[in-house]
Amino acid sequence: MSHPSPVPIAPRLTAATRGRRLPVAVVDVDAFDRNAAALVGLAHGKPIRVATKSLRVRALIERVLGRPGFAGLMCYALEEALSWARDGQRDILVAYPSADVQALERLAGDASAMAAVTLMIDSCDHLDFLARRLPGARGLRVAIDVDASLRVGPAHLGVRRSPLREPEQVEQLVRRARSHGFGVVGLMIYDAQIAGLPDTVLTRPMKARSHRELTTRRREIVAAATQLVDLEFVNGGGTGSLALTGRDEALTELTAGSGLFAPTLFDRYDALSLEPAAAFALPVVRRPAPDVVTVYSGGYIASGAPGWDRVPSPLPEQQLDLLRTEGAGEVQTPLRGPGARRLHLGDAVWFRHAKAGELAERFNEVLLVSRGEVVGTAATYRGEGMSLG
């Protein structure tokens, strides 16, 4: 199970960053590398495509891409993918359908990028949208996103993504894509209801049932598609499902990214043994009561269904908790606990984010820490001027 390190992290990070301006974000590259090795160990020998949205720091994406067991990029925006193509990357999958007409036109006008970037489609509507916006863009590389959710009667267990579900629907879209002169090179069948939920008494049976259903359906979908085209890849899985999904012989590759940082949402997964690698510090700016301090900023709320599992968490060794009546605020965040009595104005309080790459939208750079010392800095996408939402 992934969980916060029993070894106190906050004192080490405070010492490493002493004299630095706060707020500050750090990545422990030693823990990052150990997490990368752990993910490869779960992948059943399949290559792992790097989910860039879960990092959003180019230097760290390049770092993990250079490790054995990782191959290719899974980007979340076409603009981002074009930046990687300019950097010379040749295996780039944009995992979400794009309606960015300006970026699509730049892609169609760049033969090198056209050869490197694969766009995601999930319907005839989107396919026709691309054909209208890119007349004459024959040879455009596309992959098909297929719904991997579990259906139990009227219940839909999973995320709302692709409308495609059955082999016949995939066949129809493959034929339609070929009629436009597009090359169908891959499938993505991502099991969010397995990868994205922690293991609990309620979710374990659902995950097992979903895996059984999806293994059969995925095999049928791949068989139907390969009767029409030669697929370069069949992608599935995420950090939270590598150990299970990697067993599926219909898949040629997996995807992971969040596990490299090990945010708090991965603290309750049976198959994961990861170390917190990313953290951020906020300065104390008020002392409203002997057992209460207030830190600057802090409202770094993770996306998804709203709840307390989406807010940042103070590192436990600091003996501080968020106030339930206020939570994490836009300009200040109060904390209560015995640890408050030891803090002074300007002192650092360390947090982990609930998710991974979204933290990079709050900082222009991260400090890279190794063996208790700052060994460098790395620009985030935001710091590059490429804030993609």
C-alpha cells in the first residue's frame, strides 16, 4: 500500500530549502526514481507511456522517459504535443480529443509533427470535425478512445469519456477514418474505475468484476480493429491499475505518471508501494491562537468530485490539521494542532497535493532535491509560458 513515509520528511525539506523564498515546490528526485522503478516492476514487462499531465515539468518527463521500461509520451493538449515534437520526440499520443483549430492547422502544416503526433478520436462527429478543419490532411495519425466503464443495469461505473463501447462501433469509426485518408494506428481503453479509485471494502469487488468484463470486451474490440488495420499500440491502465491491467494480453502498453510523485490520492492502493516525492511549503503568516497558525495561500484544490480527499494535506510529522470550518484558502489557510506551538512567523509548513501534475499550475519552477540538498531547479509548463489549464 502506498502511504506517507514513516521517516519525517518535513525537517529534511526545511533544511534543504532554508533561505529560499516561500511558497516553494520541491521534488525529491531520489524518491521519484525509486517510484519509477516500482512502477516498471508492476507493469508485467509492458512499456509504460509517460502521462505528461501528471508531471508538467519537462526536465522530469525527460528524466523518466530516459529510464528502461518507459517509452513514448501521453500528452493532454495538442499545443503541448507540438512543443514536444519540436524538441525531437517521435512517439507522442494526445490522449484527449482536440478542438484547437489553430493547433490542428499547425500540425497539418508540419510534416515532421504529423509523423510524430497521434490524435485521439472517439466519434464520427469528431472525425468529421477534423476532416472539415483539415481538408487534404491525408495521413493524419489517429487513435480511437473506447469506453472502458463497467455497466451494471442502469448504473455507469467509470468516467464519461468515449461514446464507443462495442466492437461494431469501433469498426465503423475505423472505416470512416480510412475514408478520410486518416491512419488509425492505435486504441486506448482506459479503465478509470480501476486505476482511479483507492482500494476499499466497496471498491475491491467492483474492480475485480470490471477487470473481468473489460478483459473480454477489450480482446473482442482489438480483434475487430485488427481485421481492418495494423495497430501500432493498444493502450490501457494507469498508475492505480498497472498490476492488474498489465496482465491483459490484448494491451501492448500501459500508461503512468502520477505514481512518480505519489500524491495523497494513491495512499490507499493495495498493490502500490510508493514514496511521496513532491511537496510544497507555505510560510506561517499569522498566529491566531496558541494552537493555531495561518499559512499564506494554500487553496490548491485537486480536480474531481469535491471533498476532503481533494485538499492538500500537511505532512503528518508536523502535527497540524486543516480546520474543517475553513479548509484550504485562496490567500490563507489556518491549521490547528500541537505543532503550531513550535512555529514562528516565516516558518515553513509542508504539504502534499491530492493529485500530481496539477501542483505545477501553481508554480513556475520546482526545486530538485537529492540526499537532503537542492541540486537544481526545473521549469514547470507554467514557467515555460505553456499553461494549458
